[in-house]
Amino acid sequence: MTKSTFKNQTLSRRLTNACKGIYFCWQEENSFRTHIILGLITTAVFAFLHISLIWWALIILCIGLILAAETLNTAIEALIDHLHPEIHPNIGMVKDIMAGMVLILSLMAVIIAILAITDKLS
């Protein structure tokens, strides 16, 4: 496809492509599946404890950011591996930085979940 063909796709085609990307991450990335499972567990705990809406908004935002970061990480790793399949220290550094981004977001989500639960139980 040419650049203009990608750019001018219908909404349904763009949604299909986006869903294919998410499905690829689900199939290929253990971390993506782990984050989805942890997100579901967190939402179940929040539902069980009847956490207030503001905490819900914050944790849903965190879960979304983590999943988006995982998809970005997967995309960049796939591109790097395609363009430069050999092991190179700079490429390893880029992959480590991307993993660090996901870790930071995950820790932020854990802190928010702890604060929400503490707020509810106090």
C-alpha cells in the first residue's frame, strides 16, 4: 500500500487494523497478557470494595496507559528487530528504556490502587 492508501482508510478499516494490533500484542506478548489480567483483577477488587468514582477514573487511566505503553513497546521492538536483527548495545538500551516506561506506569498504578484501597478502608 502507498502512504496515501494508509492515510485515507475508512473508519471501519482503521478500527480493524487497531484491533489486529491489540490482538497481536495479546498473542505475542506475555507482559501484555499479564497486564490485562492484573487490570481485570484490580477492577474486580475495586468493584468488590465499591471504590469511589474518582479512584475508578484514576485506575482506569493507569490501566489504559500501561496497555498503551505495552503496545508501543511491542511496536518499537518489532521495528527494531526487523531493521537491526543483530545484537547491539544501543538497541538493548532502547528496549530497556521502553521496559522502564512500562515499569514506571505499573508502579504508578500500584500506588494509586493502594491509595484507593486505603482510602476505602479508612
